[in-house]
Amino acid sequence: MKRTSPLSSRNISLALLGIVFVLLAILPQLTEAYIVVLLSDILKFIVLTVAWVIFAGPTGYISLASAAFYGVGLYTAAILNADMPFPLVVILAGVFCFIVALGVGALTLRLKGVYFTIFTFGLVQLLYYAVAEVERIATGKRGRFVSTENTETVYYAMFILTVLVLVTAVLIRRSRHGLALRSIGEYEQAAEHSGVNVIWTKVLVFAGSSVFMGMAGAIVATRRAYIDPGIAFDLNVTFMPVLMAILGGMTNLIGPVIGAAVFAYLGEFLLTRLPDLYMLVFGAVMVLAILFFPQGLWGLLAQGWSKLRGGRRAPA
């Protein structure tokens, strides 16, 4: 039996991926505003999840700082969007997050395991109370209004950011930094003895992944008329990327994308149809996924496809 060459299979995958991106690019012209807003939310979670996986996936360091960088992006847009062009505001949000993450990484990435996780969670709380106190002293009130952008502008900005984070994730995985991260995740001491600059590699990739979280926050802020510290540093943004990555599977980048898309749509469905049972059903789905699909949805699909191909093969 003639087998399909790896090159042709890769070309087919790339063609399908191109079709998906073309459809997403023209979708605002073909559908109603609600669908565009829903897809913007799904793309936001894809950005946050893939950005989280860039660092946490290969290293095994569980960061809970997503909401911190997302909140910095929200407040950057809230303060600057009225006086600066929207693309510049988004870029500045990423720059500010990179600077913050460099400092945080230099302090915390010498910690390992649960200590690092607790510190990054504490960072979210620290920024929440710091921003709330600064606002109380400087303005005498809580929160601020935001200069908004239209629905299509927000969608296309998030779409471009999604493409950027996916391309960056692929390039990092194929680079020497990706190899260094995997070696750190497998055996950090051995990686250090083999010549890998462990601290610098972790800090640099951690800071780089935070850029996309901050930019996503800046884009989302321009869809809201008002934000406050509770909205900006929402703990859901801390835990959702972790849960979405686990649900989708972290063996490759397709898993986090699937997990983010499924989880984001499920959340929207439950909030609109079963608001009183939202957290109960959400938690039950997550527990069942962890218990019965330890490799995530992508692992389940890959396993099913392997069995299907095996069943179709003729015996030798």
C-alpha cells in the first residue's frame, strides 16, 4: 500500500490551517456582532493559554501570574488609549509587562516548585491592592473609564495577536532556547552543568510570554467602558489558562488552542444558559477531564486516530 509522504501530510495541514485563518480574517464581514465578540473572547483565551504554555509547558514551572500581566495591560490602555494611537498603546502594554516580568523573574525564578507558584499568585494580589490604593490616593475613587474601540477593531487586533503568539511559540520550540527549556524541565541541574544559562533562559522566556498577556489585556480594555482593580486582576484570568492548557493537553501547541477554544465556548454557554450552575458544571467538567483524559483532548483525539489507523491496516 502506498503511504502518504510526511511532506504531503504537512502540506495538507498547512493548507487547512491557512483556510482557518482566512475564514477568521473575513468572519466579521459575514456574521453578526455577537459572534464576533464571542470569537474575540475565544481568541483572547487562546493567546493567554499559548503564552502560558510557552514558558510553563517545557519547564514545568506553574506560573499563576497571568492575571498580573493581563491587568497591567488593561490599565495601560485605560490610561493611554485616549491620548495615543491604539496600536502604540498595545505595544506599550507589552513593553511594560516585559519590564515587570524581567524584575519578577529575576527575583522568583531561583525558586522552584510550589514556592514559585505561590509567589506568582501573590504578585496578582500585590498588584491588585497596590493599584487600588494608588487610585484611592490619586483620584479618590475606584476604577476609571476607558476610551473604547469598535468591535471589529478589537477582533482584528486580537486575531493578529493570536497569529503572533502562535508563530512565536513555534519559533521558540524550534530554537536553542526551546531545547534549553526542555532540558530544564527534564533535569535542571544537568542542564546547568551542560552549559545552559538556566536563570537567564527562564527569565527571558518568562518575560517574553508576559508580553502577549499584557497586549491581550490592552486590547480587551478598549472593549470595556470601565475597569477597576477587581476587573483587571481577576483571579479567573490566573487559573483559566492553566485549566485550559491541561484540558487541551500540552504535548504540542494544538492542545492548548483546542482547550482554550472549548473551555471559552463552554464558559459562555453556561453563563448564558445555566448561570446558577455555572461553577458547578465547570468544575465537574474539569475534574472529569483530569481523571479520564490525563493527556488532554488532543491526546484523546491522537489516541483515537492511532487506533483508527491501526484498525484499518492490513495484517502483515
